[in-house]
Amino acid sequence: MATTAPGEQTTMTSTRLSVVRTARDALTALPSLVYLGVVTALWIWAIVVSNMPQPDGSFAAVVPFMATAPVSLLMLGLPDHLAFLVAASALGALVNAFVIGWCYRTLRARPAS
């Protein structure tokens, strides 16, 4: 069993806290929250349209998948079940929201030239 020096434990803990803080800050940025709201609205729209007796309603779920691409499209190789489709879209939305929030926070933190 390996032991860690007291300094290593502090470094690992501070690194974990830094990662959690970065993720929290990125996902709570205003553009990230707006993006997640839009994706939620698209899924609600897709569910409503799919339940209407229209011939075009069956393709409504394509729109939220395009909004959460590329991660959601990579996850489409999962088994064909509604839970996997929702999980793929949710993971894609979270990854994209993180990237949007991280870019927003990084660009806002840059000093003015």
C-alpha cells in the first residue's frame, strides 16, 4: 500500500477543488444557462410535435440532437432505447455548456489591451 506525503494530499485536494470550481463556474455562466434553456425548450418542442398527428413529427428529435452535437452524435452508437437517446443528448448539452461557459469566463478574464 502506497503512502502519500502530507504535501501530496494537499495538492490532490486542491486540484480536485480547482476542477470542481472550474466546472461550477463554467456551467453557471449566463451563456451556458441560456444554452441549456434552449436545449430544454427544443426537447419540449420535439416531444410536443412528435405527439401530434403529422407526418413530419417523427423527425423532430433531430433538432435537439443537432443542438447538442458533436457529443450527442458520437453517443448514438448506444443501444436503441429512449433512455440512451436522452442520456446522449444530456451529455452533449452538458459538455457544450461547459465549453461555452469556460470560453465565456476565459474571455471575460482577459485584461483589456
